[in-house]
Amino acid sequence: MMTIPGERILTVNAGSSSVRIGLFLGRPGLALPTPLAHGKLDGIGIRPRLSAVLADGTRLLAQDFPAEQVADMPAAYRMVELALSFGLQGERPALVGHRVVHGGAAFSEPVRIDRDVLDRLRSFGPLAPLHQPYNLAPIQTILDDSPELPQVACFDTAFHAGRSEVSQLFALPYAFYEQGVRRYGFHGLSFEYISLRLAEVAPEVAAGKVVIAHLGNGSSLCAIEGGRSVEVTTGFSALDGLPMGSRCGALDPGVLLHLLAQGEDENSLQELLYHRSGLLGISGISSDMLTLRASQDARARLAIDHYAYRIAQEVGRMAACLGGLDALVFTAGIGEKDAELRAQVVQQLAPLFDLRLDDKANRRHAERISSADSPRALLVIPTDEESMLARHAWRLYQETPA
């Protein structure tokens, strides 16, 4: 890679079994860092596989490792960082931006990380047990290895923090709201990115009433107007709203009371709701949509049908919160790649909103999948949470340099 003046920025998006690291170039006075490369390590502790590519798609490497060589998140982070070290050209990164799922009521915008901030973020672990501990592990690794390196936490909850009090409330005694028991919302980095991209790809609807469907192993919808979050399907934890890969989505709390009375405890309920529900729970086969599509089992089809049914229901609720609908945007792994699911959702919503799908455009995953005569836009826009991490981290770094 040729020498390019500027500061190198790492972005880290860590999960339970994978870590993604992006390498960006920040230039003073410019708000948007330039992507240089990204790497990913999947199957941590089971079947580790490392891949890295340049921003133009050129493959740098693809390599498998023994499970014991990449047994945990610190080892995985160091491995991916090493794979991208060529892009640092012998320099240390200027800063690192991290995706952190839950910021609680305390953090409504990106923040520089120190040990006190990290301790506060750990306290939100029970609200996002599938994410928060893994998000924080690379932060701890960097604090231990390079405590002088600036780190920035960017929160999935932050994009939704400006919603009305009416939207954030549960119908519980108000004191619980004051204590932080409220509907936070998640996938904010993805929704923020899509809201910005809309101004470029569909400026005629960017300031209007838009529902964004982030559909992947984790799924949620966001109603935005004027680029701001108005409502979101997720709530206090990442369990609420749509069914997901292995998470239940919205659930009558009476079910939990019933299960407690049947002898379940906190640990077994957490395992049930986070790991054994959703598409996996209904199908009894898999949480993976491709696997369910390939299956001939009736329950695989039932799981997909329920997922599409709930998405359509929630789009209607989001539109009601907006007072109308100008555009529906699909994003994330399933939203971007599953044409059949998009068609199923649009078909159910069409009588209500006069949505008109261009079948050929939908099958080839075009950016605009609505027909030319559709009064409302239907769009497929790939998300890019890493770009948002780089953008937020670079802004904060320039405002408060180390």
C-alpha cells in the first residue's frame, strides 16, 4: 500500500464468536475517514477463520487456524490487527473506535474510554448479554497492552436517545423510568448510516417518513423522519420487537411468570430467550435463514412465515408512529440478500400502503426495488456500521486530541 498522509483509525465490532476490524484513514479537517481495508475472524475457539480484504475488494488473505490458537476474543483481536498491520506502514494507529451495544441512560453520544467509563459500561452487561461482554473485551485488551492509545465507544443506543418520553416509557410506575428502565432501542449505528445514505441515493424521501428494516441474526425496525429516530422496535434489552435468529422478540410477560411458576430460574430463562428462541426455536433446525430456506421441513417454513408476518406487523406500527410512509428500506444480511422475504413482506403491506414491487429488480437485489409507478419507494441499501464508527471516533478525536 502506498504511503498516504493522515492518521490511521481502527474500528472494532466484536461479537460472541467473531470480530471485525476496519482500517480507515483520517485527514485533519475532513469529517469522513477513507476506508483502507477490513478484516474478520469467525469461529473463535471453535473453527477460527481469518479473512482480510482491501477497500477495493482485493483479497489479502484467507486462513484457518487451530481452535486453541484463537481461543478467545483477545487472541482474535490481536490476530486481525496483525493481519491489517501492513496498512499502518510501521505506525501505530492514532485511535480505535468500538461498537458498544448498550450505553444505558448515561451515554447518549460517543465517548472517550478510560477505566472508569469501562467499568460503567460493564454494568450494562445484563441488558445485552449476547453483546456487551464481547464488545468490551477488546477495549480491555487495548487498555492492558497500550493504555495511552485513545479509544472511543460508539453506542447502538445513541441514535435513539432523542426520542420522545412517550416513546421511551413502559407502562410501569414512573420511578422505574427515572431509574433507567426504559425503551432504549438498538442497531442505531446501522440506522444512522442508512439515514445518511438516503440523502445520496434517494434524496426525494430522505427527509420524509421512512421505515428502515435491519434484518439479520439480530433484527429491528426504526421509524425515522428528517433523519432522526422517532420509534424503534427494540426496547430495554435486545430481546424486544421482532423475532431474531435465536431471540424471541416481543413476548407477553405473563409467559415469564408462567415459566417461573413452572420452576424455571433466571439463568434458564436467559438461555431460553436469547439462545433457544426466534427462528431456531420455531424451526427446531437452525437460526440461519439460508439453512431454513434449503430445508423441506414444515417448521422451517413456519419460522420464515412468522418472521415475515411480524416484520409486516411492525412496519405498520412504525408507519403509525410516523403518521404515514414515504419509503421502506431493507438492510443487513437478510434484508440485503433475501429477495423472497422482501417480496413476502411487501405483499402483506401492499394493500395498506400501495407498495408496488419490481420483481426483477428485487430478484437481482437492486438498490431500488419499487416499480416506476409505485407511490412509495422500496429500497435495498447495504449497511456499514464500521464507517459510522470511524466517523464518530475521528470527530471526537479531532475535538479532543490526546
